[in-house]
Amino acid sequence: MKNTLRKLPGIGFRILSFIPALNWISLLYIGLINSNILNVICAVAYAVITFTDTSLSPLIWILGIVHYAVAYRIVKKQIIGDTGKSTTQTRTTPIHNNTSVANDFSDVVVSKEQASKNGFSDIVVSGEQESKQSIPVRPSYASEGVKVSVSVHNPYTKFFTEMERNASREGKNAAFVPFMSYWPTYDSMNKAQQAWYFYWRSQIRQGNYVDTDLSYIFVLIYELLSGIGWQYPQEGYQKLMQLWVVYRKKFPSLDHYLTGWIFDFTQQYNLEYRLFDIDEYPRLTPSVMTDILIEQHAEDVPLKLHFSLIDAISDYSLVNSKFYKDGNQDLMHKAIPRVIALADASLRKNKQKGILDTYGPSSVKKQEYYAFTNAVCPQANKKIHVTVKNHSTYPRLRAYIKELVRYGENTLRESRGYKGRLRGVTIDEETAKLVENFLKKEYGQQATQENEPTKKPVTLDHGKIISLIDDSEVVRKALGVEETNTPENKELYTDIQEVTAIYTAISPKARSLLDRLNKSTWEYSAAQEDEPLIAEINRLAERYLGRALLVAEGSKIIAEDDYQDELEYIYQNQPATSSEGSGSKIFDSSKLTSEMKEFVAALLPAQQKALYVLITNENPQSDLETIAEEAHTMPQLLLDDINALAVQLMGDIIVDAADQKPQIFDEYIDLLKQSVV
């Protein structure tokens, strides 16, 4: 949905704004195209002074630069405000399992009175202002890092009015009708779909959670977020949580949205936000929400962080670990938080300061985020200001937690007789001994055997086994099923697709480094010139695996034990590779600005394909659905992730994803079109 009232100058006028004696032209232009008389008058005044009093020219030049920058920013905000588009960080909700840790804001000061139904409070955490902002070490993309979305308010005024009118409507018995819409409303449904929706909603209100399509669920969520269907906020919170619990296994994309929306809901109504309401944990990412939740535990002695919070502030992804995914989730959820508590207690004993005070930020800083991003409700995209320590993005804290949890996982692997170790782990000797002794005592093989119930002996009926084998062979032949070439011992190749994607996407030079590692049994004395290649491989590994593929141990570079089987298989079954590396067949990076070049290079293959379709196709919806299906995601999530990366690397969104026909914004489309191969 393009704005026709206000316009932004192109990149040429941005460049012109820095040229002495001529930069007033940029201000004049932006004033003329937006009918801003003040900017026009100031531009003329700058021009007159520049050419009549040369002694003041340097001052006028600097003033012109600043004035143009301010004018540009104001117009841009007006455009975003007029169309209802905003960018935001998507928050994800931490969930406790059996640990009864609830949201406790006793140490948070509310700086404004509690707002009304659609209002918020500014949150201020005591401390001194931080003088500089830290940059997160590990960006998060498809799983979940800083996310950016686009949403609209104004076109939905009719929907909000109809919500009130239909608030008490009871649905009669109706047949299910499929329904799919990007931003579903009543108007998106035909009569049969509306009949089913109100019947289904009536069943939900009676506690009967009938199967339905995802778009129907979103309409009900929008109603609950807008205050429809409940009398008290706590009731609304419980209904949102129940919807999430019931339908999230069938529709995993609910995690992407509801983790943030429910957190926003509790902040809006000053409710307690409990971290253990969902059994299976959606992933947390570095965000303002994560910072607020960590700050609640700042006074814990020892530090008691939930597993999902620990994963969010570590440069090593626990949930992407092979050990974690290989049936050890419960073990990790119990053991890793205790590792953090042990290390915190040790630090307090020796330094009188815990982990957060020793390795985290020393002062608070002002942060902001947008609430209810991508939701269709009246309060969507309200900007929230908070003052809180940026724990989740602080490099020293993230690095320390990374080494601590990796050492803990290695100890658990050893105690359980698990194949492979995490390489290159560094931790102080005292903490290492403390962690090792505790984990082996609590979670070692002996403890496991003692806790396991006695297994009953199993008697095998060999006659039945032979009969079943014969029956399955008959069925296989009848259906014409052929044997497929799959790796033997396929349990060793759990990440074969991800490692293959890395191998095929890296540049030929980086691939040659893997060739040398392969020939030297995955340990190689790396030279200084190999460092950029190692960084390239690990950058892709972070995106596909959530962790590094290559690690340093002393003077050697080593492939992580967990992925050596996959690498061996790839070298025995060579996949097709690109001659230039990732993205070379789609974009010519030589025609891009350095900022845009970095952005395009950081896109995943599916995201590059989606961007290409948006550039070259007038009606991209069908192609976007195909690309999203191949990547096992949804078109909207794919576009959200592209915008998230654009904000992280360029400070701005690039795709207008709120319109029914997504498109790239004007200020970027021409440059990208020129770069398309």
C-alpha cells in the first residue's frame, strides 16, 4: 500500500545533501515534493547566505546537512504512520516446565499510571545510563533473532467495529469450510466460512476445541487481543494461552506470533507473565523482552535462569545440539540451569559478584520496541520505551555463557557415553571441576540406572516376526516401492541436509579449506589467510545449524565432532555446487552498495529466491507460496525474516509485506533491479 501524499527523495539527493554550497538543493526538493513551506524557506535562506557571506558557508553547509537529515526522518516517519507500517523486534516467550518461576516485577518501577484498555506503561529499571550500545555476537535469522514485521491499522476499522457487533453472536451448527488469508477478517470470509467461524467460536467458548484452519484461529486471537470475548484481562490471558496450547502442535507458526503478543498482552494489563504455561518451549532470542525477563532474576542467589533464557543469551545454540535433539531434551532442561547456578555461586564465593554482575552490562540503557507487531488489533504497533540492561546482546556475557554450557554439555555427553565432544571449550579449572563433579554425581550412568524402573523381560515371537517381514515385502512389491539410496547408520546423519546446504553455498575457496580438512582427518593447522574462509563457513553454519562448524584448538582448526559423519558422507557423495558461492546466480554484487551487498550475501537461499521474485514478478504471491513450501515455512514468515535482516544490517525494512501484494519499497527497488543477473 503505497503512500501518495508524501514522498522521499532518492539516493542522489542524499548524496547531494553532503556537497558544500549545493546541499541546500536537497532540502529545497524535499520541501517542495511534500509541500513543507518551512523547509523551502530555510533552503532558500541557506542558499542566499552561502553565496553572499562566504565566511558563514562552512556553518551553513553543516546546518544544511543536519536539517536535511531531520526533514528526511520526519517525512519517513509520517509515511510509515500514514500507512500504519512499523518495524519491531519480535519477542519470544520463555516457558518453564516444572520450575515454578513466575514473572515478578517487584524491582520494576512504573513511570506512568497504568493505562486504560489499550494503553501501556513505560518500564524503568534502576541503574545508571549506559554510555554505549553493545552489538550481539550471534545474529539469529530463521529461528528466531531480532524479527521485523509490517502491520496496518486503518483498513481494519470496519473489522474492529464488527467485532463489537458480533461479540455475543452465537453460531448455529455449520459445516467446516477451508479458509486461508494472510490477515484474516470477517470480510475475508464468504457466508459459509462465516457460518463455520461463529459456530466454531461458540464451541471454543464452551471449551470444545474443534479442529479448524489457522486463519480462523487468528481471527479469534485478534478478537481476544482487542478485548472481545472476556470480562477481565486475566480471563483474556487464559483464553489466549489455552488456544496456544491446544493448536500449536498442529500449527507451529502460532509460536512465532503468540509468544510476543501474549507477552505484550500481559504488559498492557499489568498481568503476571508465567514462564511455565507451555510444556514445549518456543525459542527465545536476544530482545527487550528477554532483557526484562533476565532482569527479574538479577537478585537471585544463586542465579536461577530458565533454560530458554540461557539459550537466548548464549552464542552456542543448545536446542540445535545433536546431543539435545537425540533424546536428551529433558536432561538438558534440568541440568543446564543448575550449571549456571553452580557457576554463579562459585563466582559469588570468590569475587562477591555473580554472573550477571561479573560478565553482564554494568548500567541500563534506553530501549524501545513495538507491541503487537503484525497483529490486527487497535493497539498494534504501539511503541514501548523501556530502560533496562541489555543482557541478551552483551558480548562478554554471551561468550561466558557459551563456554559454560558447552562444558556442561560435554560432561553430560561423557557421563552418558555419548559419541563425540564439543571442541575448543575454555573454562577456568575451579568452575570446571565443580560442574563436572556435580553433573556426574546427579546425571551420570549410575544415577540414571538407579532411577530407571526395572524392565520386564521381552519374549520374541519369531514366527510372527517372519510373517510380518513377509507381509511387508509383499506390500512393498505390490506398490512398486523401490529401495532408496540412503546413508547406512542414518542416525549419524541427522543434519545431513543442513551440512550439505552449507557445503554447496560456500565459495570455492572456502570449500577448498574443507577439502584440506577432509584430507587431514578433520584437523588442520590453519594459516592466517584461512581466517576469512573459516568465518565464511561458520557464518553459514550459525544460520543452518545454530552453531559453528569449525572451531580452534590451540594452533589447529577442527571440524566439530558432531558433523564429521555428515562431512564424510558429503565427500563420498559429492553434491552439485555453485562455482561462485551463495547467491551468485541471482544478484551481481558488484552493482550493489556495500550495505546492500552485505544484506544480500546474508540472505538464506530461500530468502534470496523470494527477493528475486518480488523484483521480477508483478504478481509474486503464487511463487512466494511455492518457495515458502519448499523451505517448510509460510510466505509471511519468509518476508518477515527478510525484513528482520534488513533492519539489522541496514536499519530499515525493505519489503512492504502488509499489502495483499507484497512489494519492495521504491527507494530500494531500482538498485536491486540493476543487480539482478
